[in-house]
Amino acid sequence: MQNYIVGDIKVPGGRVGCRIVGNNNQGTPLIIVHGGPGASYDYLEPLEALADERPVIFYDQLGSHRSSAPEDPSIWTLERYADELAAVRDSLAPGPVHILGQSWGAMLAIAYLSRHEPKDIASLTFSGPCISAPMWLDDQRRLLAEMPADARSVIDECEIRGVFDSPGYESAMMEYYRRHLCRLDTWPECLLKTFEVMATPVYNFMWGPSEFTLTGTLKETDLTPNLAYIKVPVLYTCGEFDEATPSTVRHFRNQTKEATIKVFPGASHSHHLEAEEDYIATVRSFLKNHSSKSGLLLPGGLATT
């Protein structure tokens, strides 16, 4: 078991819960930015393995499981979440730092870079990245078209009717998720935990009630043009059957100056769980190749428990 600290810090709009694993280690810290919007960091628990060499910082974004849940949805914006990441970084790792964004976390990390132009970013890892909402939607609709006819017809009918809580729809969506979200026969407890505590109001407001119908505030968001301005090494990862399809992720890689890509065969959006050993080894090697010497700093902003 790695040494760790659990606490929370003040960010714009409230406080966010944090977990810092390997806090005494001297490698360049790694900040983990979870997906969603509205998920929790639980499903990324295997990344704690990287804390044997460096501090690994997890935090639940505002509105999510361990953080404040403001009732005013006007603060659920990409810009405020970027400011939140800036506050987390300034409080916990103001020196050189790596950032890993998973799914929507990649979009959030890019927004942070564009909005704050931070210094001392050692590297970026974008896993199963959602960087363009329109491209993501196009990919999901194409993947849906490849589903068995019975499941596809149920999903299509419920999408048209706007009914997203019927047993038939949930069953068809689970079939979709078992193809493209997590292909393991038994889902890990950490993934199930995130599903249990998912902040649905945040997800619905920013994205919408389904994978295939974008009605939320992010529906027009496309940060692909921002990739050309990234000046640090970037690692893209995805699964062969990922919701973030390999063709789209390769497109993102091609728009990024100093970028590599790893596609995990037989895996999907949760390739960090499905190919855990290979994924950890890939990220570990990438971080080692782009590390600085500064370790974690803990100013007084973290209230520990």
C-alpha cells in the first residue's frame, strides 16, 4: 500500500475532494483528470500503481462524488472546470507536473492549457479522449449502427421518444457498453463504484441524457484546433473497440506536434482496466522519458482528513 493523503481544497464554486498517493515520492507529480462530466475518480484506481515513483493526485470535480454539489448549474461550465484544475494544480503541485486526462478529462485538460497557459507541464496523456463533442457523437452513432438490430431498434425508439430510463433501453445500453465501454466479463469494483455515484445532473446538463443525443452545453465544443498549440509531449491511448475510436484518436495525434499513440488490441474505453498491466507500463515509460526532478509541494490549501 502506497502512502497517501486524503483531503479537500478550495476551488471556484466550492471544495473538491482529493487523494494523493505516493505523496512522499520525489518524481514529477501526476494529476489525474477523470471523465464524465460527473464521474468520480474511483474507476481510475489502478493508476495508483504509478505512485511508486511519483505522487499521483486524484480529485473529484465539483458536483461529483467527494466534492461540493452546488445547486446552481450555471457554474457547470468547461471554463470553470478549467479554473478548478488550475486551483488543484496551484495548491498541490505548482512545480513541474504531468497531467493525464481520461475521456472528458482530456477536453478539460486542453481547456486548462488554453485558458491558463501554464508553465512546467512535463507531459500530457489523453486516454480514450473526448476532444471534439461533434466527432464523439459521430463515432457513437457509427458504433450504434454496427449493433445487433434488436438492440439498435430499442435504442433508436427510446432516443426518438426521449425515454432513457426504461428497462429495455437500459438493457440495450448495457449491451453497447459491454462492447465499447468495458469488455471484461466481470466489471471491476472501481468501475461499478463510479457508476453508483455518478453525478447525473452534471452529466445531463453538460452532455445530455444519452451517448447518442447531445443536448447539453458541450454539444458544440470542439477543441481539435487547440491541439496544434500544445508544445509538450503527448501520449494518446485508446482501445481497439473504444468509444474514442482509433481513427479519431489518430486524427488528434496527427494534429499534435509531439505526440505518440498506443492502441490496445481487444480493449475498449476502459483499456486501463482491460489491459491494465500493458497500460500502466506504457504510461510509466512515457512519464519516465519526460520527467523533471521536482517533487510534490503541499501548500496550506489542502485540508487533510
